[in-house]
Amino acid sequence: MCDSVYSQQSEAVVICNQHLVDNKYLLRLQVEDIALKAEPGHFVHLNCHPSLTLPRPFSIMDSDPGLGTIDIFYQVVGDGTEYMRGWQAGHRTTMLGPLGRPFRRPESGRKALLIAGGIGYAPLDFFARRLKIWGFDATLLLGLEAAPPFALIASSREVGPEMVVDPLALARLEQLDIPSRVASLEPKPGFFQGYVSTLAKEILLDMSTTVLNKTDIYLCGPTPMMQAAARVAKEFNLGGQASLEEHMACGFGGCAGCVAPIKEPEDAGGWNYRRVCTEGPVFPLDAVLWDKL
Ligand SMILES: Cc1cc2nc3c(=O)[nH]c(=O)nc-3n(C[C@H](O)[C@H](O)[C@H](O)COP(=O)(O)OP(=O)(O)OC[C@H]3O[C@@H](n4cnc5c(N)ncnc54)[C@H](O)[C@@H]3O)c2cc1C
Ligand code: FES
């Protein structure tokens, strides 16, 4: 099993590895076979360095099937991402992907409120742009602990040619007619001060009943942020989907190292631990047992 899965590894070449702000980077990789199949919500299991036994999972933030590239928005938190930080154009690595089950297309006429926390922005930015292509109304809210010094106000048109794109430049979404709003715990003019779940609640309270009844919630971010946003969704009786981030080992369903508590379908009742790498990472919002995560 393991041998056959690992023989499916794709070769990837770094096109650029752009430092954005603080410990956050944007990595663009040439990896044609993954770029062709990538959908919002998919992730890759990336080999960061030969000294590390396990690959590391990262959401695909964008793919260009024509150019054969994918983008990964990552933050440096440990050994693997520390190695990634040092990658230069031309560096070669391997990865498995695209993995997992992506976001499902909503029923026609639905509206999407996407709520991201920090690096959880990556799959939701991809999904917001896909929803727009499909003809859905989408609004994206981003929660940050601290307001970054520049990134959120720079539009991708304003940045220099060395920068591929600034994923935190929500102006890019605005240009696509995807309204967005940032919540920051640190006060900053133009930002909502507080938790993104609180901002979401204020926005939902302002909606007419007709719009509210058509709205679905989409989540990705740190568990406490998603738990808070899921409570808000429940308060308003809204469904949707959530992309979970569990620690992963194999990445292809072989080790049960990534399980999350998920409700069984109505007819079966109860709940069970489900593998986030193969049965997720995207689950129906109301299937996740948020208080058991
Ligand atoms: C489906 C999925 C998609 C992800 N997408 C992204 C992404 O787009 N960008 C990004 O920067 N990160 C993403 N992550 C998290 C990323 O995988 C971890 O940050 C990375 O594995 C850390 O590797 P490391 O060797 O640098 O740190 P490690 O030394 O492995 O860990 C450093 C610290 O990070 C914590 N950590 C490691 N993995 C996770 C995890 N899965 N969830 C929560 N905490 C973790 C550890 O507990 C430790 O405290 C994703 C995780 C999953 C499961
Ligand atoms: S990481 Fe091994 S089963 Fe999910």
C-alpha cells in the first residue's frame, strides 16, 4: 500500500518563494499533474527535507492548469516550514496530491459567507474565486491576531514584479467583485476590531430573513476560531462546510493519525472518528462535533 502510494509522488520545482509579512510566505511550484486536478479544499503532502520522516500537509491556494503551477500560502512554525523558507527558485522537491475531498458546489441560488482565520485563508480564497466563476455571491471575512503592516492594503497591481501575488491583498478579491472584510484583535483603521466570528455575527444580524435563509457558511482556520464561528452558524440555523486541519502522518488514509469526530448520517445515528486526510478535510458544518475536537 505505502509503496504504491509513494510511487505516485509528483516532482515539483520551485518557481518562487515570496516572503509576505512576518513568518508568512507564498510558494509557487511547477507541478503539472497536480495543477491539472487541483480543486479548492484539496491539499498536498509535501516533502520539506530528506531529514524529516513525514511530509507536511498544505492547502492548495491556487492552481493554474495552463502554466502547470500551484500556489501554497504557508507560515513558518517548525522544522519543515523552516526548510521551506530557505527554498530558492529551481529547488526540487516531491509531493503527493491533490489529496482529500474538496469543497462541494452549493445548490443554485445559495449565497456564501466564507470565514477564514489566519493561514486558513488559503483554501477559502481559492473557493471564493471558484464560487464567483460558478455564479454565486460570496463574501469573505478574514480574522487575524495582529494587523499586518502593509499586506492588506496592497493590491496585486500595486506590488512589484518580483511578487507573484499578495494573497492577503483582499483588493484582489474586491477586483473580482467578492466583498471582503478583515477582523483584527489589534486596532487598525478600516479593520473590524475583535474576533472574526463576532464580525460574522454582526453581518448575519444585518441580513434580511430572505438573504439569511439563502446563506451558507464556509470555515477554515484554527480550531477555536472555527468552533466560535460554528456556534454563530448554529445560532442562525445555517449550514455549510468546514475544512479541518488535523495533524497528519501518512496523508492517504493508512494510519488513522488525523481523525476528527464526525456525525454519522441521519439513518445511522451517533458519530465516529473520520480520517481528515481522505474523508475530509472538508466536512459538512453540522456533521462536525465541534465540542469534541
Ligand atoms: C489539510 C491541512 C491543510 C493545511 N494547510 C496549510 C496551509 O495552507 N498553510 C500552512 O501554513 N499550514 C497549513 N497546514 C498546517 C501545516 O501542515 C503545519 O503548519 C505544518 O505541518 C508544520 O510543519 P513544521 O515541520 O514546520 O512544524 P512542526 O514541527 O511539525 O510543528 C510545529 C507546530 O505546529 C503544530 N502543527 C503541526 N501540524 C499542525 C496541524 N496540522 N494543525 C495544527 N497545528 C499543527 C505542531 O503541533 C507544533 O506546535 C495545514 C494542515 C492540514 C492538515
Ligand atoms: S494521516 Fe494517516 S490516515 Fe490520515
